[in-house]
Amino acid sequence: MREKKVPLGEYLAFFSVKYSVDSDSFFQTLSSIKEHQKASCGDLSVECRGKIADERIFLITDASGVVAQLRIPESFLFEKNNPLRKFMNSDRIRKYTLRKNSALQSSVIKDLQVGARHVNLDARVLEIPEPSCVYTRFGNNAVVTNALIGDATGTIKLCLWNDQIDCVSVGDIVQIRNARAFAFKGETQLRVGTKGTLKVWQDKTIKA
């Protein structure tokens, strides 16, 4: 829930930075979504649960669960220009960005915990199971597989979607940047979202 003393625009601007979604896209999603409908914005799912008086109720989730539930006045949503923009250089956001950038350092698999964000990791691809077709909560079909990757400290499953699957092969060394660790059926996994990158190294000297 939002702190009452924090202006709504500043809270939403900070929220967009924290969850690595474009502030314009985030505001557009909030202002355009209809009652009892869902929409995706980056790695987030935004649902308008209904309306009380002149406020719309939003539930925002990601793969790990609920990340926010809040009421937003329609007068705010109907503003012509994105009201989040004027808060993007606030002290709170600048300090958070500095802390986040300082935390962007290489990780090893054994240290990964559920909820870790901005994970940087180099690992070898050990297994790539046959992909499966799934119907996502956003209403579209997708292809997914959980590749097994490893470094000198352990192994973890890397969730690969659609085009990501064709980018890697068993034996490749992958460079993962700005990924996120989450729990699925009691198991810690790694996911590269829209703000992350997955590249194959030419140098295959890493130990696994």
C-alpha cells in the first residue's frame, strides 16, 4: 500500500522505476484499462478490480504475486500529460537509482534468493528440455522451457520464452544481465524479463 504522505504521482513514478517499466507505458496502461479487465506492462500484470465513487481500484502483480493494490482518482487518470514525468528526477528516485546501480554486480548461483532483482550472472547451459506451448494469463499463446544452467557454485533453472529458446544451445556460456529470481512450485528459478538481456559468450572457459 502507498504511504499517505507520498504524492500519488511520485509513488507511481517510483513504482515504475522499481519494477523497470516505462513510466509512459505504465500510466497509459492504468488510464486505458477498463473495469474488470487485465493488461500487461513489462513483467507486471495490471487489473482494474472495480470502482468506488470517483476512484478506480487496481491490483498489480508479477510472477511472484501481488506487488501493489491501490486506488487512483479518475481525475488523475484523465490528465492529458503523464503526471509521473515530473517526479522522475525526485530525490527519492535518484537515491534509489544510485543504490540499484551500485548493486548491479556479478552474482553466483549459490547466493541467489527468491525475490532477487537485477541479477548479473555468467553460466553454462547444461540442459534444454523440449519446449511446451502454454496459454498465458495475458490471453496469448507462448512457448516456454526451463533450461538448466550452472556455474562453479551450483545450478539453477533459467526460464526461457519464445525467441529466447532459439538463442542458446547446450554447452553455451550465457551472459545474463538484469534478471530476476523467483519461486515456481517451491523451486528457485531465474527469468530474464523485458529489461534484461541474454547473450551467448564466445569464450567457453567458465567452470560449471
